[in-house]
Amino acid sequence: MKSSLLMLVALLSLQVQAATEREQLRAQRQQIEASFSAAMRECSAKFQITDCELAAKAQRRTALQPVLKQEQALDLAERQQRAQAQRDRVAAKQQAKEQEARELAARAASAPAAAASRPLQAEPSKAVASAALTSRQDAAAARALAASEAEQARQASLRRIKAAKAHEKEVLAREAARTKRAAPLPLPASAVRR
């Protein structure tokens, strides 16, 4: 409990620090963009506009490069923090499930004689067994459904392939008929040699 509280405080402090860094980077970006806009206005007053604009753009690009790297580093750190938090949540859920399973097993192991004398307490183990059976049946049904869908997809694919081959045969037959029917044109009179 204490470690999770400490982790929460550390996470919050990191988030506050990241927010201040992002604010500083945003201010730097605005300053760079303002100087770029001023440089572009100056370029429009010059004779060689293109060279001036290219130089201003190159200067802007080099000025933005460290800002972009810092932003990317912050993004990466945030993604890693979110991933770690998700892993921690999953681990906590897994531990809770394992603890619950251990408690159920301990209850079942500690009361075998009591279960024989009292049929009402034997029902939870039957419920657990029937739940396990149901989950196995559900898994088998899911596998059967997936196999059925895969077979249907395979059959549909085979039908499409057959239809494509039939269409190709029709096209080839039409091409063959078209070339057979077409007789060559007579030569023009100017092409005949005398």
C-alpha cells in the first residue's frame, strides 16, 4: 500500500515536471515561429525572395530540431509511464485472481469432512467444477465456430478463384473470336508499287 502511494506521488511529480517542460517547449516553438514569420516578411521586401525564404526555412528547421527531439523524448517517457501503469494494473488484477483462487483452494481443502456432513457447502465446489466445465465447453464451441468461419472463408475464396478463372476464359475466348473475325484491311492504292 505504501509503495503504491509512493509510486503515485512519483508519477504525479513526473507529470507536473513533464507539463512544465511541455510549456517551455511550446514557448520556444512560438518564439522560433515568430522569428521565422519576421524573416519571411523581410524576404518579401528583397529582390531574391526564393534564396532568402530557403535560408529562413533552413534556419527554422535547425532551430526546431532540438525542440522536436525534446518533445519526442517527453512523448516516449509518457508512453513508457502509461505502459508501466497498465502492466502494474494487470499484475495487480492477476495477483487478486491468484489470491482468490488460493482462498478458494484453501477453503475447499480445509473443509472436506464438513462438506460430507453438510451438502449445502459442497455446492460451491460443484459450482466451480461446473464453471470450469462450462468454460471448457465455451472454449470448444469458440474453436468450432472459428473453424467453421475459416472453412466458410476458404470456400468463399475458392468460389472467387473459380469465378475469376471462368471470367478469364471468357475474355480469352472473346479475344480469340475477335482476332479470327477481323480480316486485314486492303492496302491503299498509294502503297501499291508499280
